[in-house]
Amino acid sequence: MTSRLRLASHIHFGATAIATLLLALPALAQQDQAPAQQQSRQVDLGKDDKNKCQDQASTPQTLSSQSQAPQTKEEKNNCQTEQTGVSKDRLFFTLPNFLTVENAGQIPPLTAGQKFKVVARSSFDYVEFPWYAFLAGISQAENSEPGYGQGAAGYGKRYGAAFADGTIENFWTSAILPSLLRQDPRFYQLGKGTFWHRTGYAVSRIFVTRTDSGHNQFNASEIFGSAIAAGISTYSYHPQSDRTLSNTASVWGTQIGYDTITLVVKEFWPDIRRKISRKKNAQ
């Protein structure tokens, strides 16, 4: 989990994030220019979707009509979030995005068991295995952490280390500390305002989070959880030559930067997803 390993993966992800935000600008511009009447209509539609979810949950399947059931993937995802508190969404239709909440209303807090369950589901999702294989390949090509060596053995060590790094960090920041500190590990999308306002909001979520009771609080789970994860991985299974305090601090800072970019992408991803869906429907 050296800085070189993490920086290689983050440069790739950062390039993807920048390209994504550029694609999002037209959708955001249209949203900022929308009249107040249209925004009010969207709020009413949101209430209708909520009622539809309630009807679907309370009505037996044999009596439910086609008009009561959610018709689109977005409506189904909103109903899933409202009923269980977690999402089925995926960034770029691929990467797990189960802890992002869109159009948040009255949703239930997550229990400690639910936090561990959703983090485990995300960490061991089928997409994660080729993702870490890709990151290990970059590390192998750059010969980062030479102590691992080359060849199949070196690649296997890098793959295992990359998978362990991500999994340990996910559990500490989104399950272990949130359960102990009673903090909410979910990201609540703002979904309104200018591009820079929404970007600033997403960046601020690194330092500010919600408690299980809904109040704002310093995001100790993210800041301290990533530091603990960096220390555990660096001083346990990474090469002896990389076990230094400066390297641990570098990994910690890189992980915070990675998570910041991820939150910005999560803020604008719903706009991009809707834009893609509209193009598909038009075609």
C-alpha cells in the first residue's frame, strides 16, 4: 500500500472522474436554467414515487396493478433506498455504489449489522476482483514495491495486497468506526445548485458526516478510519522496506484524496445516468 501503488490507481480514477464531470456539465447547465415550476413538478413527482413505493410494499402482489409498481430502474432504486436505507446503484453502471442516497427523504438509519453487511457486499462484489487485478497489473508494470518481485509470484502478492488494502479501508471507514461512533456511512447527494456549490458540498463530506440520528458531525470515521487502515496494511503484509511513518502518512493522504474524488463523482453521477438514459430512450 505504498504511495506509488495508490497514486497509480488514483491517477487512472482521477482521469475518469474529470472526464465524467465534463460530460455532466451540459446536464447541470440545463438543471440550473430550469424554471421554478419545473422544479416544483419534480418535487411532486418525488412524492408520487414515494406513495407508489408505499403502495407497492403494503399491497399484496396478487392485487397490485401495473400502475402501482415502479416502472424505471431509477424508481426501483429509490424504492429500494426508501425501504432498506441502501441503494442498488453502480457508478458507471459497474462499480458498487450501495451507500449513496439520492433524493433523500425519511429513510431508516442503518444498524451496525446492516453497515457490515453492505460493506461486505460492496467489498466482495464480482466487479472488485477484476478491478484489483487491473490495479495490480499497473503496479507490476511500474515495479512499485520492488520487494514483491516480478513474475507470477510478484503479481499474486500485489493482487492480494491491493485487495486487502481496499477491503480493510472500506471496513474501517464504513462499518467498524461508524458502528462504534454511531455515524452514518452513506453519502447523501445534494442534487441541486450550481456546479461549484455541489462540488464544494461533496468535498466537505470528507470532513462532515451525519450521525445515525441525522445530525451533522465531524467525519471521524473517514479521517481516523483511513489512517488506521493505512497503518495496519503498511506494517503487516507490505515489504519491510516500505514500513516507514512517512510512507504510512503518504498512503493516508492519498486515500483521503481518492475518497474525495469518489464523492464528487457520486454527487454528479445521477445527472449523468439520467442523461444517458434519455439518449437511449430517444434512440
